[in-house]
Amino acid sequence: MIAFPGAKINLGLSIVANREDGYHDLETIFYPIPLYDALEITSMDDLFPSEDPCDLKITGSVIPGSETDNLVIKAYKLLAKDFSLPRIHIHLNKSIPLQAGLGGGSSDAAFMIKLVNESFNLKLDAALMEKYAAKLGADCAFFISGKPAFATGIGDQLSAIDTSTCNLKGYYLMIVKPDVAISTKEAYSNITTSYPQKTCLEVIQQPIETWKDELSNDFENSIFPKYPTLNHIKEQLYAKGAIYAAMSGSGSTIFGIFKEDPSQLEHHFNNYYTQTLLL
């Protein structure tokens, strides 16, 4: 069985408070975009020489680190604690850029839960799958439904939003990712917490032309001074006609939303990973 884990962008991101557990409370809009990995699971033959119950093959982009640390493996093992699962082969083809603020790894984990649930008839509903997914990462639960959501807490408290007030269908999205990797620890290192005058949920209900002045990503304040290339990309997207541009999550992808197809502008960013998508 095969599935196609999708990516997301953040429309606004406010770091609003420090938590006693060392994490931070935030407010953001998770918005799905049509950029996908591919994830397939098949049964493992009884004679296949594997000490682990799940064998992982990764193609496409190279993922550093041990395969046992991959979130799809962790998702399988999390479910295996509560269910008797057969041995499987996993094939993950990575197209969503890594360390990009697009949620690719979290999406892979969520879709692994969905695949295992469907393949082996675990009879988990969406709410239960979200609970499992939340154990793997703050934004993993979002990808179970993959519908636009207002996220609070550490990104794990999700509220569905009225897409009639924030419907980007028909707009074009250009994503640009330079060869910059930003760790979560680094992203939070210079953050000053505060509540915005308007939540991102309020701002996205306004005309998109107002977003430039009112919808911000707090991580830009701490990350752009250290990585000026990211700010330059954002400025270039605006100069080329974007209605709204911002960094997604804690980076390092910068995206621009356009009314007209901007794919002819991709050559301006030919040193970076660039994709134009129709939302």
C-alpha cells in the first residue's frame, strides 16, 4: 500500500509564552501544500534476514543519521507497543526538502500511522491517530487530517479553520530553500515571547493584501540577522510580485504567494531548491 505524505507552510507564527517544561507556547496557521513524499509498505517474507520488524529503504533526498531514528520507524514501533503487527518493508521516497520548515518528517510519521492502521485494520479513528501522532512530534497530528488548522500550545492543539475566510485555492505558491540548515534549538535561542495585537487566525480572515503588514513569523527576527540570505530571498519575492512572503516554521524555506503563475521567475533563484505550486 502506498500513500503520499504532504507538506505544509505556516501562515504567521507567534511565540507567545515560555512554558515550565522548557518548551514554548505558540500560535500559527498550518496550511497544507501540494508537495509530496511517497511512502509504501509491503509485507516482509518470513525468510527475509532482518532483526528488526520493519526494514526501511530511503530514496530521493539523503536523510542523515541512523534509520532507526527515522520517524516512520518510530511510528511503526509506537503502534507495535499496542498492536500485534507483522514484519514489513518500508520504502520512503523523499521529495520534500529536509530541515525546511515544511513538516516533511512529521508528515511521513503521520502517514505511516495511517498506512499501518488501514493495512492491518487497527480500526483507529482520526482522533486516536492524532493522539499517537502527537507523541512523535508537535506538528505530526496536523497531518492526520491535513486540513488548514489554527495551532496553539507547542503546535499540538489544533482547531479547524473556516476555509471560506482563508481559501488560497487558485493562488500560486513559490517556495525557495537555500542550502541552510537551522536547528530548532538555534531557532529558539534568541526568541522574545509576546502576544501579537492580532492573532494569525484573525489576520488570515482579512484580505490577503493586508497580510504583508500584519502577518509575521517571529522566527524571522532571530534567524534573518544570522542568515541574511533568507531575508534577501523574501525581499526578492516581494520585488517579483508576491502578495505575501514569509519564512515557513523555523526555516529555512521562504515562500511567496502570487496571483499569477511565477514559475518563469524561478531562474532568479537557480542556486536554490525552488518549486512553484498551484494551491
